[in-house]
Amino acid sequence: MSKLKITQIRSIIKCLPKQKKTIAALGLGRPSYSNVLPDNAQIRGMVDVVKHLVKVEEVSE
């Protein structure tokens, strides 16, 4: 099963509350923070909400 490495590249200042909650749900919080999460529909949907704030890389194990 593949995984996604999600790195926050922008600050959440001046973002909508929904986007701030999504960043927190992804385990991020500040620029340059990263998290490795499973590649599934729920994570892809959250990434789509904050695609302008994060960088996504596929990581295979």
C-alpha cells in the first residue's frame, strides 16, 4: 500500500476555518511540517481542500 508524504509549504494565517481544521486533521500546523499518511480517498479529499497550502509526494514502502 502506498503512502503520501504531505508537507505544509504555506502558513494558515488568513485561511478559512475549514482549511485550518483540515491542516490540523492532517497532523500539520506550521510551514515545513511533514506527515506520512495512507493513500486513501479520505486523505486525498482533505488534501484537495488545502492543495494551495501543501506539497504532496508519493512514498512507496
